[in-house]
Amino acid sequence: MHGGALAGWLLMALCAVSGAYCLLRARAGTPQERRTARSEAVMGFGMAAMAVPAAALSPPEWAWAVYAALFGAAALRALRPALGGGHHLHHLVGSLAMVYMAVAMAPAVTGSAGGGHAGHGAAAGAGGIPLLTGALLVYYAFYVLGSAGRLLPGTAVAPAGGTGLAARHPGGSGGGTDGRPELATACRLTMGIGMFAMLLTL
């Protein structure tokens, strides 16, 4: 990646861990929750694969077409549920963003000796559309900020004569007793940061 090997390995590790956690989430919950977790796992592992530094592994030229086809299929799968809005719409945007990045990086595979992940660097700039890249960056910036806000514990005003300590709101974003809602949000936050970082290199 354009940020150097260390940044690439770090991003790869974060996305892989997020994908693995999403797989664990896919083992329980309602059918809708399992489908959502599987979609997020595919996204996490796909991002991890794309973030591997070129110095460690240069993918074959056809890899970018595979990425585009995989996430194109994911986008089609998310299209109908996305009409209802909510998190399905975010899945659709994420899948289309992955298709866009795969297509933008593909010319760098054939056009430079640096190989596949060189597409995260200067060579991929020719393949990206600045306006579209900027719009996606704005979207993910707001998404990351919103996800981070949901991780903040809710507070309740202490009654008069109380201890004066802020109490965690039981129905707030941090109110789950088993920690799973917070972990799921943290997982999505991590992948949102990863998407933002990858888009920055286009």
C-alpha cells in the first residue's frame, strides 16, 4: 500500500480480525443477523486481501477482476434489502466501493512492474475518479464518526443528593450486558476506517 508496508500489514490485520469476528457472529442470532454478519465477514476478508503489501505478495493480474466480480455480486445481493434503507444501504455502498477500488487498481496491475498492490499508490490515481473518491471519503468519514459516537456510553443525570457520578444509560448504545452490540459496532467502525484509509490512496 501507499502508506508503507507497516501500514499495509496493520490494516490487513485489523480487517482480518474484523472478518473473523463477523464469522463468529454469523453462528448465532436471527437469520437476518446471520446474513448481515456473513456480508460483513466477506467485506472484512476482502479488504484484508487487498491491503496486503505488494512487497510481500503481488496478486495475479486476474485477482482484481475476481474482486470486482465478487463484490459486484455482493452489491446485487444487497440491492433489494437496501431499498428499505438502514444498514443494508451501507452494505450496498461498501460493496460498490470495493468494486470501484478493484477497477481503479486494475490498470496498475498491467501497467506497472510494481504489481497488484501498487494500485494503492500513485499508479492507481489514474484509475480513480476524483469526484467519486471524494464522495466516498466523505461518506466514510461521517460513517466512522457516527459509529464512534455510538460506542460512547450514554449518561444519565444523577438525582439531587446522589453521588454526582454519571451513570451508564441502560438503553444507550453501550447498554448491552453481553458486550456484543459494542463489539459489532467496533467491528463496523474498524472496517469503516479501513475503507477510508484505502480510498485515501486512490
